Amino acid sequence: MTADVEARYLPLLERFRAGKRTGLARAITVVENEQRGFEAFLHEVLSVGPRAARVGVTGPPGAGKSSLLAMLAGHYREADEDVGVVAVDPTSPYSGGALLGDRIRMNDLATDPGIFIRSMATRGSLGGLATTSKEVIDLMDAFGIPRILVETVGVGQTELDVTGAADTVVVVLVPESGDGVQAMKAGLMEIADIFVVNKSDRPGADRLLKELNQAIHLRTGPGGSSTAGPAADVPAHHGVDMAAAMKRRNEERGEVKKPRRWEAPEGWTIPVLKTVAQTGEGIPELADAIVRHRAHLVESGELADRRRARLERRVRDVVQRRLRRGAERAVAGEALATTMKAIVDGSDTPYSVAGTFIRDILERETNG
């Protein structure tokens, strides 16, 4: 398949495969900017399949995710493990790039040859990650970095793209901000494999810890598995049975999986840990919980299920991206303007015109 890669990328491919950090950095730039031919390049380097342990760190703004991730990366480096970091920052309204706040907070790690840090701008993406974050993570994995830490931009209840990028999701909350109540709602509560109460030296930390443990108990039952328990069949907020609604939606999309991604794997009790990222307190316990969770995923077979679900989602993402690009090229300028007279005159409608565009787009995509 190397012949399918554009000639200009062949030296880059050679540097990448030789383990040159400059090759990885350049490859990420090619993918992040979606330069011509980047998908053929990805096809070539990703043939090895996923190997790295991927940990996503997410939570609301101000929870101390960057400081926590920096301490966690330092912990791994003390054990002589190479670490890759993907830090997603808000987009600058002026340059369109990342504001680089995360990179500044991780400045002490930037000079460590065993750590590769990449800051990415969201560029309008609303899922907590940048549009190409998952592909950048794949590149780090293919490069041979054994442990990858992913920090999302500050998220709310619905910006949950990290579940499609990481094997283990760490949700970071802080006391005195109402985060406990928010976590009990439908979003963050359902994606956490591990909860962390950061800044636990502040008043209210013990209360938040108690609230989270109670919420986990109500959701999963005494055994710790979310597939059973007293709340398993209870309708969600306002009487809407979200489990049934999500099942119907997944069936319509052909996405039925067992267990569902928002359910903790059977036998895994979600731990709630206390940390103080500024001092490193609780970091060894967090690292241990991450190791235990990965071991559980491997032993239960859930790791393979999550990777398969991630690949299924990636196929849909690539299809949607290609069709979206085709639509942007087709439905623009004179091509759109020439259809407007017929719509205004009433001899055509937006729906029939859209149908024509769609047929043309699909025909072009099919014929290359």
C-alpha cells in the first residue's frame, strides 16, 4: 500500500517508522491540517493496530485536569515509561489555533525526551476533543508510545467524545462548585471509569466524595456492576427511560453493543479517589486504579469490545467527513445559485434540489 502514499510523504513515512520524533510531529501536522493525501498516509501507518494504553482525563473547566495530567505523566516517567499527551485547548478567536494554556502548565515536562506533548485547538468541535484528536492519538500509538494521556477541553454533560478515544475515562471534579449534582445527571456520570475529586484539601471535598459514592451505589447496586441493581430499570429524569431510548437509537443506527459504552464493565466498581494535583497527593493511587481498570478490561474482554466500538465509530466519522466535504464543494457558489430561481418560482423545492445534490455527490465519491 506504500505506493498509494503521495511521493512527497515517503521521506516523512521513513522518518516516522524510524522512530524520529520530528517525523511524528510532522505527521501530526499533516493530519491535523487534513492536508491532501493524509488519509492514505494514515492508512499506511495504522496497519499495526492499537497497542497503547489510552487514558482520557475529562471534567468541567477549572477542575485541575492539566495539573493532574502533568503529575500523572511525571509519575509514569519516574517509572521510566514513555508518555504521549494530547491536550485539547479552546480555539483562539483570532488565529484559530490553540491558546496553549495546557502546554504552558506542562512546561516542566516539555523538555523530557520521554514525553511527547501535542496541544490541539478544538476548531469549533463541540465534543471536548478537536476534530482530528482521535487520529492524532492513533498516530502516537502507531509510533510506539506505550501510554497516551488525553485531556479534553472543559466539558459539560453532553460533550463526551473522549469515550471514543480512550480505554479508561477519568472524570475529574472539584468541591464547592456543584459538580457533584452535575455528575449525577446523564452525562459525566455515565462515562466515568474512575472518579477523581481534585483539590480535595478544600472544604466540601468529603461531601462530594460521599455524594459520588451514593450516586454510584444507586446506579449500580451493591455489587458495583451497572448491569444490575435497584436503579437498573428506573426511568431517568422526568420519567424518560433513557436506556430504552438509547437502545432504540442504537438499533436504528446498527450500533447495538453489549455491554453498552455508558455501562461500567461487569464486576468493575467505579472508584472515587481524592487528589491534590498541586502537591501530587493521591497520584500513585490514581495510577494504580488505572492499572487495575485496564487489567479488568483485558481479563473481561471489554477492552476488545471497546476497541471494536471505537473502530466502528471511526468508520462512520470518516464517511461523514468525506460526504461533508463533498457537500461543501457541491452546494456552493453558482451550483447553488442556479437552483434558487426554480425554488423561488415554486417549480422546485429545497428537498428535491437537495436530492439532486446528494445523488451527484455520491456519484462523484463512487467514481473517485
